[in-house]
Amino acid sequence: MCLGVPGRVLRVWDAESGARMARVAFPGEERDICLAYLPDLAVGDYTIAHAGFALTRIDEDTARVTLATMAEYGVLDEMGVTP
């Protein structure tokens, strides 16, 4: 089972390969993800990613509620991160 954790876009760029990429801050870590499916994501947007690809955009309130709920139920603790 995969767990979709909200992340905030910190930076967006076009890679040499032509792929649109973003640096995204997830609880406890930052990752580079591909924006092939959501090329219009911008700095400050929130997303759910899987296998290195941004899959959906979510609003900030949804991201905050989701992270708070995950923290409340100990999901983030089990992952070894804090929101």
C-alpha cells in the first residue's frame, strides 16, 4: 500500500531532458519530482506524488488538515517524520 503525503512545491524548473521538474517539501524531507502530469504546478502549490510524479494538486487547507490528521493518528511517526 502506498501512502499519499501532501507536499509543498518549493521550486520549479525545466530539466535538460525537457521534463518539467519541481523540488517538493514533504514532512521530514525534500524530493525532486516530475511534473509531466501537472506541468502548471507553481511554487507554493501543494501536491500528492507517487513514484516520482506529481499526481494531483490539493489546496493548502486540505494539505494542512491531512497532515494534522496523519500526525494525530501517528502515521507520520510510523514513517519517522514530523509535520
